Amino acid sequence: MAHQHLEQAHALRKAVDRKTVRRVLPFILAAYFLCYLDRVNISYASLEMNADIGLSEAAYGIGAGIFFVAYFIFEVPSNVLLTKFGPRIWIARIMITWGIIAGCMSLAQGPISFYVLRFLLGVAEAGFFPAMILYLTYWFPARRRAQITAMFFMAVPLSGLVGGPLSTWLMTEAHGLFGLRGWQSMFIIEAVPTVLLGIAALWILVDRPEKAKFLREDERSWLVAELRLENQAVSASGHSPKGVFRTMLTPVVLAMSLIYLGLEFGEYAIGFFMPQMVAALDEQFGGDLGLVQIGFITAIPSLVAVLVMIWWGRHSDRTQERTWHIIGPAVLGAIAIAAAPYVTSFWATIALYSVTAACVFSVIPVFWQLPSRYLTGVSAAVGIALINSVGNLSGIIAPSLTGVLKQATGSFGPGYLLIALFLVIAAVGTLILRKAVPPTASVPSTEAISTVLSEGQRVR
């Protein structure tokens, strides 16, 4: 009888896993794909836009980074408001407003208007990524969250894999549309799906499992019970603080913020400058690549990252190990990018870019499993937002320093070494955090969840 009951419990768990993935994952993957595309498509536009509106490399780097000033200022308030209005309404609001402003990037006429539009885009989008990370904790238990987060975060390299060729193709084929330059048409065309998906979010998203009509009552009860047991374990550990400001000043949250700052430095330096890096390599090795060819080559590191990151997230979930799944790729990525200036082959350099991209994109989904081991409730909303805000300061630092160093030295080499340094800092910080504050295990067994349900704790 007990064996039969356990088999039924496993079958119920599998049904819940299957239905939540089918309902939640496609939307958040599509939304984050559009989010990242609208955020970094200026890297492709820069191939023409900079000359058209008079942007120097340093000015472009500053403009790329000023987006994150607004993000830093408004991200925590945005995630707090999400807990008040609910994910469905708040995520829809974010997507609609950022889509409109992303299209308005076509109106940039010079450095000042470029800076203003990038700042407004940051205001509109602030809170989206931490809202998605928090939303995943509402629907997916810790035992499989790294893999799910990797599938969600796959949108970032996918935006490079698809967005590079797409954006450069639009810049070529839509040039002259309504009298616009190619980069202007690209901004407008790529913004339209964001607004439409934001409107659709009002019907697609469900705030919490308790309201999920796509789950049967026993399936809702199972999911709620599993998540409740996880949160109780985290609360009992004493790591999760109470209150907004206390959470923001907690050493564990500040440590995770600095770790994420190091990881994000690599992502944004690569994300905003990869097309220019490839163009510089082509010039260095005497090539003659066209705009669309640069777009396709820029997609190669993203393709490698997509192939690696899901496997890495699944491996981390299977072992329930997080620390070395962060440290290992961070160190390997640092070595690869530090070696790039010393390679004397175009394709060998692209291979090193690919290793670094795969490492950075694989490690970030695993990193995002750390906050849920220490934080729960409103503290999780505040902590996740602050961690992402501080991490996204790399969006200011990385493009700005990379652009300034490139302009001063005529080479991306010093920027590569900075990426390596920040990745090493992240690896060391992760090890120190693990030694100083060991996380509490919060993955309830199938038997424990079955016991909770058999005692009559059902969703009402």
C-alpha cells in the first residue's frame, strides 16, 4: 500500500512539473528574449547609428550604460510594487511601457537624446528580470529551479543567436522604409512584439499556483505544499531578514550583490560590444565581412552558450550543488577571455569568445538559486531586486570602461582583462559566502509532501 501511494505521489509530481513548464515557461522565455533584444539591439544599431548621430565610442559606451542608472534606482521599488499589484498586472505594465520606449529609440538625434531615451528605457524596464526570477520561485520548486532558470535565461544567448542576424538583416532590408535609416526601422519593428506580448500577459499570466485553473485541485495542493515546505525551511534557518531596509543591508544579500556584479560584467561587456569586437577582428586579420556576415558570426558564441547552459543547470539540479557550479565556469571564462588578446587566429579568438559566453551564461542561472536558499516572502522580492540592481551596475561600468579603454588604446585587449578580473572576483566571493554562511537545505522529499497532504492541508 505504501509503495502504491508513493508511486501515485511521484506521478502527481510529474504531472505538476509537466503542466507548469508548458504554461509558464514559453511566456517568460519569449518575454525575456524580447527584453534582452530591445536592451542590446543598440549594439547592432551602433554599426551605423554612431556615425549618423555623431556618437564616439566612449559616448556610445556611456549611453549603453546609462540605462542601468535608471534600472538601479527603480528596481527595488518596482519589485515591491509587484508584491502589491501581483505579477500579472505589473509584468504587463513593464512590458508595454518598455516596448513603446524601445521603439522611440529610433528618434535619437545626438548624444543627449540618446542618453535620455536609454535612461527612460531603464525606468520602464526596471524590475522585469527580478520579477521573472521571483515569479519562478512561485511556480517551480528548488529541486528543478536551476534547469528552469537556465531555460528562461536561454533567452539571452538566443537574443544574440537570432537577434544578431535578424537585427542586421532588418537594418539592411528595412533601410529607407518610411524614409527611415535602417537602424531606425529596426528599433521600431523589434519593439512591436514586446507591446503585443505585454498586452497578452494580462490573459496568459496567473499570479500564484492557488489560482491556477490549468491544474487540478490535487495538483494545486501538491505544488503549494512543496513550495510551502521549502519556504518554512528557509524561514526556520534564520537567514531571511524582515523588512525592506533590513533586507537591503543584510551581509548575505550584499555579498550576493557583489558576486552578481562580477558575473554581469562579463555578460554586458560581451553583449554590448560583440559586434564591434568581431568587426575589429575582421579588420585586424584583413577580412572583408559585410554587415549581415558580422551578425551571423556574432551569433556563434550565443549558439555555444545555448547548447551548454541547459545541461549545466540540469547537472546542478541533479546534484543540488551550487557553489562549484558557479566557481568553475567563472574561472574558466576568465582564463578564456584573458587569453583572447594573445591569439593570432580569427577563428581561435571566436572560439575563446564562445567559451567565455558559455561560461558566463551557464553560471548565472545557477547563481540565481542562491537567494531562494536564504530569503523568502517580501524579503525575497527585495533581496532579488537589490542583487539584480547592484549586478546591473555592470551595465554601466562594463560598456563605459570597455568603450573608454578601446578609444584610448585602440584595442579591446584591456577590456578583456577587466572581464577576467571581475569573473575571478565573483568566483572568490562565491567561495567566501559558502564558507561564511552555509545555506539551509530546503528541498522537501516526496514523502514529506505526501505527509502534509495526507494531514488535510489542501488548497482552499
